[in-house]
Amino acid sequence: MNTLLKLFSFRDNKRGVSNAISTLMILTASVALTGAVVLVVTNVSTNAMTSEKLIVPSAHVWYINSTSSVGGIILTNSGTTDSIINKITINGIDCSWNNGNNSFVIYSKTESSFGGDLSF
């Protein structure tokens, strides 16, 4: 019983911590929480920004005559989300998506790996 009274004797103590110690405790807690929030936000933003990763393992241009050429590009997306390609520019000239002119883009999407090199 005496031990139990000693455990609860802190309730009878009327003294508290000083202003300097309480201020230091509040500052330490706020800095620790701010640091934790910064780490979480950095981790979330880094993971969101690195979701696409495009690799160009092969690119070729084949000369046909003085007015036309044919090019081929292999793109590999090793990221976690799909990539959207809405424009291809070659030497500063946009190559439109099948607009009926002499320049157009034909593409093929595969789920398997592409072995070898591009052939004309």
C-alpha cells in the first residue's frame, strides 16, 4: 500500500517546469514534427514525379530520295504509368499525326520486348 501511495505522490507536488524548459520542450516538439512532415512530403512528391521513364534504345532515319526520308524510333517506357506522346519534332519541324500531308506518323504499341534493331 505504501508503494502505491509513493507512485501517486506526484499529484500532491505543486511545482511545475519553468518557463524556459516548457518553451524549449514546445520548440523541440514543433521542430521534430516539421521535420517529419518535410520527409513525408518529399517522399510523396519524389514518387509522383518519377512515375514515367522513357528510354530510346534505337532511332534511325533512312534516306529515300531528295524529297523524302523515313525514320523509326523505339521508345521503352519503364515507368509505372503510361506516357502520352502528342508531338514529334525533327530538326525543328513538327511531324503531324496522319494529317493527310506528306508527313505522318504510324505507331505500334507492344507489351513484349523488342529484340534486335530497326530495319527499313
